[in-house]
Amino acid sequence: MEKGVRTLELDFSVWGCVPPMYTFPHYLLKHLCDDHIPIQGPCACIGLKSLKVLNFICVNVAGEVLEYFLSNCTVLEQLLVCESPSLNDLRVVGSSVALKYLLIQDCSNIKSIEIYDAKLISFIYKGEHMNLLLRNVPLLVEVSICMPSHKDRIEVAFAQLSCCLSQLKILKLNHIGSCKRNRVQHYKKDSKPSKAFLLIILL
């Protein structure tokens, strides 16, 4: 990465996402940055300052590691995490974070995702029920949420998206079980979405 790699992808799905899975070494970033190369500022090592796309697939990666990348990689725009049992919580916080596209999929132990004061444009989530906290995300226009095991996911989704519902142009929700179309119409009417608002129910 000394030459300034823009895309970093760790994909171990070819061996199947079953234990034991590869664990991203937590110490690696600090070791490489602090012990070998003097740091004058964020990402002054290993070419991380050029990283724009970061994908973890079938890799155990903790939220602290992801947040390190987000805080220190000043041009990182896309983050994808798929099937990472180690991911419990994730915070995307601060206007200095460049992230625009976030996709979290099938991370079985995730409990919460916090997105505050961020430049995020698109957020896609597929997995079990988790707590989504959003605040001051003026650029967010696309949200996709799939919670197949949560019977009230439509109500939860709209409650957690209430701060930005009127600005969304694309909203996709998985729809099965007790979630009824008339409830969707009720939320749509009360929230007064923009003219560009598009609601898609996936059967």
C-alpha cells in the first residue's frame, strides 16, 4: 500500500463463511503506523490516505478497526462489511468522515449502527434487528433495510428514519409477515415525503 492503493478488499467467501474465519489483526494498523513510520497527521503511513473503497467479506473485523479506517482515511467513500460475526457496533460520526456509501450485510452479532453529522448518501442493511441511530445526514437519499426475522421492521424502520424520511428518494424495505401495505401508506402520508420519494416493498 506504499504506492497509494485506492481499493482494498479482503474476500474469504471462496472458503465459505464458516468458523474459524480469518480475523483482521487489530494491532496491525497501530503497529505499522506508530512503530515504523513517524506520523505527521492522519494516514501518514502505508498509503492509507489514498484508500477510497474498503470491503470485508467473510472476515472477522471489529467496529473499532472500521472506525479507525473511517477516521484516518480521509478519502474513504465506500465501506462494505459482509458476514463478519465480530462486528457488534459501528459509529460513523463527524463531518470529517468522507464515507458516502455504507453496506452492512449478514453480520449476525451487530447490535447498533450510529450515523451522526455524516456525508452518507446511501445506506444498505441486511440482517437481524438492530438499533439504527441517525442524526444530521442531509445528503442521505437512498436507504435499503431488510430485517427478515423482525415482525415490526416497517414500523421500526420508519421510526429510526424519521429524521431523514422527507429527503429520501429511494427507500427499500423487505415486506413479509404482519407488515401491511396500509401501514406503509399511513407513514408515507404522515411523513410528507418529497416529490421524488420512492417506496419499494420487496415481497
